[in-house]
Amino acid sequence: MTEREPRAAGLAIGPDPNAAATAAGGPIGSALPAQPTELVYETGLELQARSQWAFARRRFFRHRLAMASLCVLLIVFGLGIFANFVAPYSYSDVNIQSLTQAPSMHHLFGTDQAGRDYFSRTLFGIRTSARVALLVGFLSTVLGTIIGGLAGYFGGWADNILMRITDLFLTLPLLAVLLTAAKFLGHSGPTQVALLLAFFIWTPIARVVRGSFLSLREKEYVEAAKASGSGDLRIMFRHMIPNTIGPILVAATLTTALAILLESTLSFLGFGIEPPTPALGVLISEGEDQGLGSWWLVTFPGLTIVLIVLCINFVGDGLRDALDPTQRRIRA
């Protein structure tokens, strides 16, 4: 009987890659593509790196409640901005033949005691309230970011002074202070009301930014920037503020919603925007004098305020979930 030939220890089923590479005219390393792009063309697969902002954008788009709220908010603000073209009547058009009419096809939100169309007046009021809210949101964000950033970055006596000032503003009874300030400083126009509100409601953003800066200033990249000779302002604006955008955006949305509520409250009490400038709070104040018999004069402007505030809060909730890297599950 013939003895079997011993099987090679490294025998493998299939072609030998070393032999294939040698036959091709070089070592095994020469069989691999020299550039990563060659692998893309040969395999048909392309790996695309996604930034943190790309992931956040994708997570926000998957948040159905936030996206629906954003669409509704854009529609409402768009109607207010283009009220001159969308409103069927002017803000001050008087029609003595349509005095205090209930909602109908000709007047969707009814009319007031002077025959003015309340749907048109509500659209113009949205434009004023949106202008005040966005201006307050911007100014409060800038002021709060500056104060909170300086306190969190430098620490020490600067932190103590700035935070004690912040705590002082937080302890003030906000509505009483706003009423008093509006009485003595003036409150006739939207810009004046926006400046007054922004001066008092920047404190939450300052506390958020300070907390983020206290954590970020201990990071390795901040220490490396200091070691490389970068100045304080460059480190703050180049390295720290971009990594605090998420909490700032969330706090800014909440501040914007608060600004709409405060502006409407001041206007309702007669310490905010004054007639004939259109505002939602002014419309509620005028309709409140008519009693329950003209329920639509209070209901529709009030529902508009509620809708805007809810949409802004839902958008802020979606931004918080999208920008939080520890959040693994989209809640809506």
C-alpha cells in the first residue's frame, strides 16, 4: 500500500493570496489600492464621515412633534410678516354695517364693536409680537452669553461679581419690576418693550453658559490652545462658544416664548405696546371690555398666543433632544 503524502500544515482551501500577489508582479502589499479612492471605485462603497451637527440635524428631523411645531410656527409667523398681503382687511378699517358680528365666512374671527375684522387685526398683532419676541431672544442671548462666558472662563472675582448681579436680577419680582420700569422709561413702541424685556430676562442664559464654560475650560483642547499662545478672546469665541451652541439655542427658544407671554401681559395691562400699534395683548385687552357676549374677541387672540408659545417650546424640546449626545431615543 502506498503511503499518503503528508498534508501541508498551512494548506488552505482556495487560491493562495501570496501566490496571486506574486503572480501579479509584487508583494502582497502591492495588491492593495494605493489611494482610498481606488477602493471606492473597485468596491462601489463610499464611506462618508458625518459631523456632530449632521447627526443633530438628522435627529431633529426625526423628532415629529418638533418638526410639526416648526412648520406651524413658520406658517403663523409668515402670515404675520406678510399681513399686508394676506389680511383681507386693513388693521383699522371700520365697517358700521358689521358691528360686533360673530365669526362667519366673511369674518373668520368676527368683528369688534367698531366693525373691524378681527382676523386681520390678529395677523397684524402676530407681526408685532413676533418682532418683539425675536428681538428679545437675540438681545437676551447675546447679553447672557457674554456675561455667562466671562464668569465661567475667568472665574474668581469676576465670576463672583457677575453671578451676584445675576442672582440679584433673579430675586426681583419680574412682573412688578417690568410694570414699574415701563411706567417710568416708556413703552409706546415694540422696540422699547423689547429692550425693556431683554434687560431683565437674560439671566437664565447666563447661568447656562457659565455652567458650560466651567466644564469646558478644563478640557484638553482648551489647555492646548492656551499652551500654544492663543488669547482669551480667541479661545472663548473659537473653541468654547461653538461647543456651547446647543444649550444656548435651547435656552434662547425658551426665552423667546417667555418674551411673548410677558409682552402680551404688559400690553393687556396697559404697560406694553399702546394702540393704535397692533399687538395680541392689546387685542385681548380691547375684547375683554365686551364681556362674554363677544367671546371671540378674547378667544382667538388668546389661542394664537397659546399656539405660538407651545410651538416654540416644542421646537426647543426637539433641539434639546437632538443636541444632547447622551440621548439615544427620540421621544416624539
